[in-house]
Amino acid sequence: MKHFTLIFIIALFSTADVFAHNVHSHAHSSASPNERQWISADKHIQGALSFMKDGMVYIERKHDLVSIPYATLSQSDRAFVDKRYELIRRFNLPRNHQSVEPHSHEIKHDIPVAMIFLSIIFLSGIFIALSFSPKLATLFGIAFVGLIGYGFNHGYEALKLIQTDPLTIDSAFIPFKSEVVTSWDNTYFRVGSIGIAKTHEMMKGIKAWQQQVPIPQCYLNANAWSIPLNPVMAQSSIPVDQTHFTRGAIAIAINGIPIFNPYTNTGIDAYLDGQLDDFGGHSGRADDYHYHIAPVHLYAFTSISKPIAYAFDGFAIYGALEP
């Protein structure tokens, strides 16, 4: 009986740790640890780190981006930027080169709901078995410990089989339903549009014009953009840089405008080269309008809890102020 009691206590505390982990992570999900008060010389700016390039730190505010020279930031702000970029660098290393895989511990602890119900059934069975036979209760306890172990070892594999609810994706496009056409099947969510922005002026503010103009595109029917409903983390990450993903869209914004790599197909940073308009877009060689940076200005039309785009690997894209 003492042997069974020890097994039961270990199993119960293991379960409590799982539940405590989930409650802790969700309790903080509404806060943005990246948002802070930035101090640069005599300026104070409230926002979140978006990116850093050529000695300039770009801060995302509610609807726009502002740039600050890294050298003028306070010591604590520079330390914050350095820490964030080291985390990003480690995260983007191939997984076999990482000493610790980011988020792997958290993913394996997110036990599917079915596991929780099975745990309750097993615990109930243990209490009932106690009144009949200590040996039977011991068997239930051993089976329960095995169930917990299975959840930790196979929880990630189970999560990989869970599809994104297409209604969740569709809700992100609601503010622009007059400009986009959405549909889905069991495998893909599809977004159709003509690729013309209706909520902002296009091509204004460009300093290095390519002599292209935005014209409607046929991103409809068979040419609609496809988003997989079962996104899976890659085993080896591929960076979005001057040599990868430079010849086409990598995401679709909620207003139906494609998003390209920050670099052009010639390896030039489109933003720093002055090729983008006031909203981060321009027309390519086919007169197709697209963004080259995250269109954070779309948060003027949607909730901060919603994505502003979906990548074509199936993952949602938020600004730095994501929930």
C-alpha cells in the first residue's frame, strides 16, 4: 500500500507541474515583453523592437515604425537589443547546432486535451480500485505513470497532427473582405485578390523608383495564394536573406497584398535602398505591388490580437507587439 501511495503522489505532482506550466504560460500571453520605453538622448519612445540594420534600431509603435541610432540609446536599451538579437541568432541556427532547442520544452508539455481526460479517468479508477484490491490500485498507478510518460514523449508528435481552424485564419481577413476572397478545403486556406491596396496611397515616398506602376493582378481562383492548414516546424531553419526566398512572395497580408523578402532579387535591401513607399511597398518588374517589410500599418484596421499576414508555410505573422 505504501508503495502504491508513493507512485500516486509522484504521478499527482507530475500532473500538477504540467497544469502549473500551462497556466503560467497562458497567464502572460497577453503581455508583450518586447515593448518598452526607449531612451535616446532626450527622446522617449514607447514601442517594441522590430529590427536593427546598419547601426539603426527600428521601433514598432502602434501603427508605424521609427528609427533610432543604436549608439544614442541608453546602456540598458543597448543591452536589451543585444540580448534579443542573440536569442534570434540562436533560434535561427540549424537545430543540430543548438545546445537547447527553443520552445521544445514548452511544446512537449502542452498535453492534448484527450490526455487530460484520460488522466482523470485513471485517477478515478485508482480511487475505486483502492476499495477492492491494493494490487489492482497499484496496476492503475503504474498505468497512470505510463500515460504521463507517453504524453511527454509523444505530445509534440500529436500536436503536429492538429490543423489550424480555417475560421481562425478567415477571421484575420474580415476587415478586408471587400478586397479579398477566401476559401478552404481540408488541406489549404486560399486567399484571392487583385493585389491593389485600397486603404493607403501606393508608390508615394519612393526615393529610388524602378519606373514601375501598380496594376491589378489575377490572384484569383487557381492563382489564389495557398496557406497550409497543418504547419510543421522545420528541422533545419532556412534564413530569409539575400540568397534565400528572393524570387517571389513569402507571405500574404490580410489586405491581399503579397509580402516579399526584405531583399530584392538582386540582393539589395529594398527598404534601406529607398525603393519602398511610405507603407513599405512598391511595384516589381511585372507592375505587381507588394510589401518588403511587415505591414504594421494594417493594425489601424484590425485588432492587435489578430495577425497582419500569414506566411506560406502556414504560420501567422504578427508585429513585434503580438499578444
